[in-house]
Amino acid sequence: MTPRFATDVITFYHPGFWALGSADAVRDWALAHPGAFWERVMDTLAESGVSGIELTFAPGDIASALRAFGSASAFGAELAARGLSVVSAFIADSDAPPWRDGADLTAIVADAERRAAFLAEVGAGLLVTGLPMRATYGTRPPFFVDAAYMSRMADIAHAVGEAVARQGVRLALHTESHSTLWYERDIDLFMALTDPRYVWLCPDSCHIALGGGDPVAVARRHAPRIALAHWKDAVGPIDVHLTIDETVYARQQPYMAELGRGVVDWRGWADAMSRTPGAGTVLIELDEAADPVAALRAGTAVARAALAPAG
């Protein structure tokens, strides 16, 4: 089976791509001109030969698409006219109801149902989210990612997974660096506590490697539950305890690499992915590419080589 290639909207957030001076300027301009933002993203994506997109935090989020086109179906039609489609949507909004305490499960489920309704209307079937972030190492009182904590997260995931499943959408959990679903042990524990009919996995090869894990081993162990994966490279494990605050994502960047220039075993990863329910999509994750067309073409070339028969 020949997979379709996809990417995250974050690929298009580089200020240089928009001839603007900063990430804040890109966000401000895109929020003020959602139609123009999406037109350029879609046209550039079509030029790259990549046909799928994952929505994410603003400005490439569900709310922006609705402001630009009025409805999910109209957004989908604009994509389809270019041979494109939505693959998934990532819950990355800062205003999304937090899972940490699960204090308002009703709000968490309602928020997921709203997103799932958009996905169903646009013809996509995956809602992706992560678990809450860890606390900085050494914080007092300490925050432990233990069985009791993971049981609470599993309860929330079950409620959300069941709710969105009624709209034909699957919930997949992403393995984000410095989150409570980062280390191999975190992933194994969470997957053991959740029902495979309602909770799926979206492993990220880069983030698993940054946590000192083996992305290929994780993918092989959990292959039956992988609905989608993020293909991204890493220079190696993060060897220091980073402060976990709003700047942690920027400070992770030096540990990330272009596909094929890091430590991920792409041949092994591709083989593991070929045995998953998500084998039909290869999502190349690039953070803020100044030249998205060149970066996506380079990334898909690495993935194609890894997927090609050996010999």
C-alpha cells in the first residue's frame, strides 16, 4: 500500500515564509487575515506534493478555518479542489479545558465533541491530544506520574474516546516531550490502563527519542493501536532537566533534527508503521520551515526511502 503524505500546519509558521519579523507577527497577521493565510498554506502544500494536513494551535486551528470559510464542509471543499484533505486535528489550544485535575469532565468532553463534529464534517477521523506536562524536576512538592495519576488520565481518555467515537472519530494520544506521556514507561502504563476500542496512540519518533526511548520498540509493542504517527528526527536524548514552562518548547528545538540527520532508525520505524492501522498516512512533522516546499520534499524523500523494499 502506498501511503499518503501529510504534515502539521506548524510547518508553515516560519516568519521568513511570510516575510514577517517574528512568530508573534505571523500569528497576528494570520488571525487578522484567515482567508489569505489558508489560501497560501493550501497552495504551498499542493505544490509540495503532500496532500494531508493536521490542524493545530492558532493560527492553523479549527477556529481559524471556520473564520476563513464559514463551515467545515466549505473548508473541506477548498482543500479538495487542490487535491488535499484534513487528516487530523491536534488539541493544542491554551484555552482547551485542562486534563490535569479533570475537574470539569463535562467541559472536556463537550470541547472534544465540538472538534469531532468539525472533523466528521470535513471528512477526517482522528482527534489527537497529549497528556498534561510534567513539573520541573526538583519542584516541591513533587509531582509524580504514578499509577493513580495515570488512572485518572485513563478515565478522562475513556470518556472523551467514547464520546468522539459516536461521531466516527478516534482519539489518539501523542507522546510529547516533557509531558506525562513521554518516557517508554509512561506510554506502556497508559496504554495498559486504557481500552483499545476507545483510546489510540499517536507516537512521535522524535519526542520518544528525546526522552531516551526507542521509537521503533515502542511502535512495535503498540502497533495494533497506532492510528497515526508523527515522523520526526532527533539529535539524541535530552541530557539536562529543562524548566517546564511556556518556553520549554523553544528550548527543545536544538535537540530536534531534519529527517535522516538524527538518531531515529527510519528503516525500522517504517517497518513498524507498515503493521499499524495508521499505515495509510505518513505525517512528516517539521517545525516552522522557511521553505516548506523544499523541506517537505526532503522529508518525504527520506520517508519513501525508508518505506522502499530493502535490497
